Amino acid sequence: MKKLIIANWKAKLDPRESLDLAKKYSKMSDAKNNVVVCPDFTAVQQVATILKGSKMSLGAQNCSVFSPGAYTGEVTAAVLKKIGVKYVIIGHSERRAAGESERSVFEKLIKVLELGLVPVLCIGETANERKNKKTTAILKKQLESALAKLPKKLLEQRIVIAYEPVWAIGSGRELDPEETEIQISLIKKWVFEIGGVNSQVLYGGSVDSQNCSLYLNQKSVDGLLVGGASLDYRVFDKIINC
Ligand code: PGA
């Protein structure tokens, strides 16, 4: 079965560089797996134009908790949808570290699901939480605060979850694939208990072309969220065909 590979370009490229990278992506031959590309807001529209006609889907790295209106500085999910976005990353640990609350993660999930877009909900423990053996409790808490109060109709829509240990992101210290399998199967069990019926769970954190197959070969791992390694199209080409 095809897995889902999401490229998160973060805030690392200027619009010209995003355009160049999108052009390189668009010339790759059709991948073995499904691919989603998440540029920053300034590049979403031009990347949409480049990827039109390719099999890759467009994603955004965040969205507003608000609907369109008088909210200076916000980018709404409704506008993202209009320019072709299908997936929205919500609650990435870099945003949580910058102050994003569990309440706002929940509100963004509602916005995205109501519009028929697919949320990519990020959860993960910090190095300290892991050291103090709190990984399981943290993952469960983040998952419950995001999903448990969703109206049933929204909970039954497609929801992608990315398990990204915070200490593994951008650090070159990836999680042992066997532990990934254990955590992701637990996450799936919890999502099912909450009432989610159409979820996929990805791994993220220092994924590259060397380790991608170790994760994708795990039974419960439905795909990967890739940061740094998605900025080199040759490396990313290997990952999407992993
Ligand atoms: P990384 O980032 O692949 O550079 O570790 C992953 C992410 O933050 O989504």
C-alpha cells in the first residue's frame, strides 16, 4: 500500500528558492508513495501553480484559528483551500514551543476539518519528558486534547497524525524504528478509542534517505514527515520512493 510522505520546508527558503525547489520536485518521475509539499505561506500560491498537473498535493504549515474577517496578520484555512491547499500541519512542536496552546490546536483542527481539508496533527515528547519516562502520558494528553472533544462528524473524517519526538527533529538523533512502531501502534489504539476511524500515523524527526526504509517497513507506520531532507530534491526523491 502507498504511504504518505510530507515535505515540511519550514521557514528555510525565500520565495525564489521555493519556486526553484518546486520546479525540481515537479520534474521528478511519479513516486512510489503519495507526496504532500508544505511551503511557507509566501510561496504556497506559486508552488500550487508549479505542482498543478503533478500527482503531488499541496499543504500549508499552519493556519489561523479564525474564519476570514478582521484579523490582521492571519492566514485563514478558507483562503488556503481556495489556492489549492489540501493538507494543513497543525501543532508542530516548533509552533508549540513558540506558544501555540492545546486550545488553539483544537480550534484549528475544527476549522480545517469543517472545510474538508486534511489536518496533519503533530504530537511528540521533549527530551526532558522522555528522560522522565513521560512519553506515553504526553502523547496521550496531546492526542486527547486535540481529538476527544471534536464533534463525531469531524472525528470520522480523515485525520493524519505525525508522531515527532521533539528531540529528534533536526538533530540527527532519530528514534529507534522498533520504538517508533510501538508508539505509533499505541497512538492508533488511542485514536480508535476516541472514535477516529480514518486516521494515518506518520513518523517525523531526522528522517533521511538512509533511514526512511527502516521506518516505512514498520507495520503501523503510514508515512513520514520530512523537514531538512526535503530541501535537497535528490534526497527527497529517494525518500518518496523508499
Ligand atoms: P527534520 O524535521 O526532518 O528536519 O527533523 C521534521 C519536522 O520538523 O517536521
